[in-house]
Amino acid sequence: MIEPGGYIRDIFNKPVGTPVEAYGWVKTRRDSKGVSFIQLNDGSAFQDLQVVVDAGTIPEEALSQATTGACLRVSGALVDSPGSGQAVELKATGIHVYGAADPATYPLQKKGHTMEFLREIAHLRTRSNTFGAVFRVRNALSFAVHKFFQERGFLYVTTPIITTSDAEGAGAMFGVSTLDLMNLPRTPQGGIDHAQDFFGKKASLTVSGQLEAEIFALAFSNVYTFGPTFRAENSNTPRHLAEFWMIEPEMAFCDLDGNRKLAEAFLKYIIAHVLDQCAADLEFFNKRIDNTVLETLEHVAGSDFGHVSYTEAIRILEQSGRDWEFPVRWGVDLQAEHERYLTEETFKKPVIVTDYPREIKAFYMRLNDDEKTVRAMDVLAPRIGEIIGGSQREERHDVLRDKIRAQGLPEEHYWWYLELRKYGTAPHAGFGLGLERMLMYLTGMKNIRDVIPFPRTPGYAEF
Ligand code: ATP
Ligand code: MN
């Protein structure tokens, strides 16, 4: 029997002399006279286990196959390591090769691969130093998200992935249909007759779980979603995916200030957790990907976020003397260049911008008394720009109905959303954090395609 759980990371903590069996894949191999060094990694830690093989102690047939990429079981005893870089190493007395990897064709060679090439071998890039670290951080981050909310009594709710409410309005949607594309049923007006489709009406992949999360907040007080979302926007940027993961807390009895405080506490908590759990991985990112990562994270975990109103932010941008690609005046949406200026130059730390013009924000955001701005907030982070978008929601039935009408939205689609305001409404607020944007921030990785296992972007959905 082979049981799971014999991790290499635990081997490092065993005393010298302990007999051990180690399982993993060969990262590199080096031979010098009389001895071979094999770096073995099972994904449990950044650090490889150094396996030392003295000439003649292992049958040549096994040793010759223990090359980069091969999968091995190594038995032996732990000894003090004379080399730098590790305290102990494994002196091999036996090697079993589960799967060899022909060195002539194995695509993942030692180093020097571009991120673009590694994306093409997403079935093997997981064994590289970089992607090992990325996915351990992703794992720790996901756990920290649940831990933060569970410790505060939030209810975890899964909202639908397939939706027939085109009410969300957060971005272009992917259609979900079983209709025969070669032979589409038509309405008398010549449109597509979705009445004959699988759900009896037009269906899509969700762009956000927020509206359904609001239903749950107005029964369970504090809730959060953590699931996949989909956007068919054709934006081929290093920070947009067509399929990404979003965390959306929604809180009853909470206003914009409460929302802002929670977002800040949340970001600090998950950063502290990852700093604590993934020290070796973050050190690697700091050394090899972006030498500001550790400094920035420690700084953010320990400092108060900036806060500025949209109106004030516009004034700062207008007075900056910069020659903006996208011109600035009150009423325009902030572009990445503006967001980065505010967080990197003005505040030099994360900053929360609130109270945006109603015209550029969603209909569900609570209208301020000035009737020109809404209780929106975006959290901007250095290097990334927006990582969180949120708001206090409009809880007044008639104000919400009027906003839906004013934006020309089909009121009948929002019947249940409006009824939440008719029966037992409450002040409430929430926000959305893109998991992959947060990962870019934590790791310093420059392209969002490299912090998700298998990226989906315009023209690309491999693996
Ligand atoms: P952006 O202006 O950057 O496109 P957005 O205003 O469309 O963002 P929201 O609708 O507020 O974003 O979504 C909430 C969060 O989800 C964002 O703050 C961001 O972290 C993340 N996000 C949005 N779109 C994408 C995407 N296409 N790929 C990855 N993450 C995304
Ligand atoms: Mn967008």
C-alpha cells in the first residue's frame, strides 16, 4: 500500500540518522566524480530535498534514469549536509523509478524559459520553481480567505454559475445554450427563440455573484461567495482573464465606512497569513521576480490605507502636471494610469477611493444626498491598480426603482431585487476581490495568466 502524506517538507524536520522514503520529481541532477546530486521536489515546499548517490551504491539502470523530470521513490537515511543551502540531505540506498523522462525531449529544462513558453507547457510548468511557488501561495491565499470570514461568523454561500438574470451588468457575458447553431429556432421577429433553449430563456455564465449574495445577506446578515466568474470582454491585458475567481462578501447593517474598514482588515489579514505560511516562496519572488514584493507586503500589513474621495482624487490628478494618455476631468472613470499614480506616487500605499459619479457606476450603488455621486469604493494597490471594487447598496425601494428606470434597464428583470427592498430592507454593503489580482500583488508576477492554473483569454483555452 502507498498512502498519501509522506511530504518532503516534513523530512527536513526529522533528525539525522532517520531512515526515510522520499517521493517526488527530479528538478535537476548534477554528477561529479564518484557522486551524483539529485534535487527532488514533491511540491510540498519550495526547497528541494538533496539526494546524494555515491557511485556503485545504486544499480546503474535506476540511476541512469533519475534525470530531470523523472518521478522517483528514494530510500535511504538523513545525514548532515556539508553543502550550503540545506541542513540535511538524503543519502540514497535505493531508487525506484516510477516514470523516466527522456532528457533529449523533456520540455522543462533547467532555466531560461520565458513565461510565454511555460504557458504552452502548462501540464509541466507546475514542476518549476516559479509555478510551484505561485500555486502554493494561491492555496494559502484561498485558505486565508475562508479563515478570515469564518472567524467573523460569515456564512459561505455558493451563487449560481449559470444565470438567466442579465441583471448584473458587470461585463459582457458568455452565452450558455444547447441550441443547434446550424439551425437556430427563430422568433417571428427574426431573433433567436430562446424559449426553445435548455432553460427556456437566454442563459449566460455569471459575471458576479453579488445580487444573489444580497439575498443571503438579507437573511444571514454576513455572507461571502468564493467562486468562478466569467467575462467575455475582449480585453487582452496582463490583468484580465475571461475566467477568474472572485470573493464577494456582503454585509447587512453595514455602510460604506464599515465596508472600507472590512476591506482593509481583510487585505491585511490575508497578506499576514501568506507572509507567515509561504515565507520561502515569497523570498523566491522577491529575489527572482520583483525585489519590492516583501517590502511592500510588510509595509501594507503594518500601515493604514489611504482614503480619498473621487472628487479629491480628480483634483490631485489634475494638479499632477502629468500628461495623461486618458485626459482627466470630473466625471471620467479612472484608468489604470490614474489609479497607479494615486497609489504609487501620491499615497505610496493602498488607497481607497470613494463616492464616484453615479454615471460611471452600477445602478445598485447607494445614491448620496448630492444626487451626483454614489457610495462606491475601489481599493487601489501599487503595481496593480484596482484590486477591490465595492459599494454600499441602494436599500431604498423607490430610489432604486428610479435609478433602474433612469439607466434604461428592464425593470421586470429586477423584480426580486426590488422586492428585497420592499420586504424587510436593511442598509447593506459589500465588495469583490479578484483572487488573481491579489495573487499578482502577493507574488509580483507580471501577467495574470501566470497566477491561475489554466488561463482562459481571448483566443486561448488550452488544457
Ligand atoms: P477593471 O476595471 O480592472 O476591468 P472592473 O471594474 O471590471 O475591473 P469589478 O466588476 O468591480 O471590476 O470586479 C471586481 C474585481 O474583480 C476587480 O476589482 C478585480 O479585482 C477583479 N476583476 C475584474 N475583472 C477581471 C478580469 N477580467 N480578470 C481578472 N480579475 C478581474
Ligand atoms: Mn472590467
